[in-house]
Amino acid sequence: MSRLFRFLGRFAVTGALLVVALVVGVALWDYYLDAPWTRDGRVRAEVVGVAPDVSGLVREVVVRDNQAVTRGDVLFRIDPERFALALRQAEAVVAGRKATLTQAEADLARYRQLSDNVVSQQRLEAALATEEGARAAHDQAVADRDLAKLNLDRSEVRAAVNGRITNLDLRPGAYVATGRAVMALVDSDTLHVEGYFEETKLHRIRIGDPVSVHLMGGGVDLSGRVESVAAGIEDRERGASANLLANINPTFAWVRLAQRVPVRIALDPSPEARQLTIGRTATVVVRPADGAEPRPLGGLWRGWEALKGNLAGQRRS
């Protein structure tokens, strides 16, 4: 009897170990192959190339490298003397055209008061044309003056968005050209994280799901929510064709790896989130919105079905 109890005890211990091993194996399968998490996350943001709207010599650089700025802050100033002289010249032209227009309006009003016996119809029409030409010239001068004033205002280059200046290599005395970026401005209002998830994990990711973000190198963990999933990725097995026909690679790799799909994560507002450095690596974990964890057996079954389908496809090819 004691021998039977020892046998049953060993059988029970072995069975318990097998059950524990099965549970651990299923949990590890779900964690590594099906759970919606990835180490391939990146901190990203929109980057504005700061470029002047007018050309000229830089008189003063107001900001420093990696300085935080708000929208409307002056970043640097271009020598305004040339633009101030152009504005004074345009104002003088406006004054001259205004005097000409006033004289033309007075002549036209005088001719209209005279009878047809005193002034001919041709003369009246000529006075009318002169008045219209003087008015058009005056309007053109006003537009030139406004443009000169705008150029003078644009000699102060201001921040278009909230963010931080980076890669600043501008010094007073340098010549800057219109439309050529001289520094980068990271838009802090667009800071987000993009997680590159395997396509086999997308079925467990929903818009609005809570997300935890852990930056490589430690620090404060961040939180956020799934904002969107990329609408498409590049098809590397299909290339361009000269005759516009599909050009498909005739051979495929025997081991087919899951494609990576970008998932955009909107970060919750926090002081730490606004100080992030774009390009940093992060681990992204997506959690169900209702807080309930999916059963591991479901992931194991889906993984087994995917494996069988992959093997069947390999045999057919």
C-alpha cells in the first residue's frame, strides 16, 4: 500500500510539473508571439526647418542651441537697414502717386461741371482715363509699400510653433538666403511615439487602447493611447515596371517574417513628455481598453493556425 502511495505521489508531482510547464509555455508563447508589445518604438515629432523669408546679413541670434521657445518668439534678426530704406522709398512713391491722383480727380470733376459747348466728349474721356490711370498707379504704389513693410517685419525671424531649437549653427554676420533653412525647430505639440508592431499582433490593438511607454536607458515611464495604425507599408516583393505592368519577385524567402506596421501613440500631457528627445528608443506595451487580459490559449491557438498555414503554403510553393 505504501508503495502504491509513493507511486501515486510521484505521478501527481510529475503531472503537476507538466501542468506548470504547459501553463508557462503557453504564457511565454502568448507573450512573445501574440501579446501587443514591442521593443521597436521610437519617439517622433514634426520638425520645422526655420528659414528666413528675406535674404540678408544676420545681425543678431537671439536663441541658443536646444532652447525652448514658444510660437512668435524672435529667433534671429537680419540687418533691417536695406528694408527700412526700401520702405521709405516706397512711402515717397505713394505720396507722389497720391498727389497725381488728387490732381487727376480735380481735373475730372472740373470737366464734368462744364457744359458740352465748353469741353468736348473726347476731352472728358481723356480726363477720365487719366484719373483711372493715376488711381491704378497709386494702388500699385500702396501695394509696393505694403510689401516693403512686410519685408522689414520679416527681417525678424520668429518661431512658427512651440518647441525646442536644435542643430543651431548660425552666427551674426552670416548671410542667409530666402527659403534656405538654417536651424531646426522640434514641434513639442506633435511629440508622439511610434511602435513598429508585427502584423500578427495587430488584431489585439484597437484605437484608444491605453499604452505604457518605457524609454531605453530608464527614466520616468510615460502613458498614452493608440491614436492610429498606419494605412500601408512598402511591398518589397513588388517593383516598378517600364510598361506599367506588375513586377513581382519570382522567389520568396523560405522563412517568412511578419511585417512591421507603425502604430502611432499619442502621449498623455506631462512635463516629462514635453522634454523628450526625438529618435530615442522605447518599449511600447498596449493594454486592452477594458483592462481585461486576453486568454493565452487564444493566442496559442491562433499561433498554431498561422504556423499550419505557413507550412502548407511552403509545401505548395
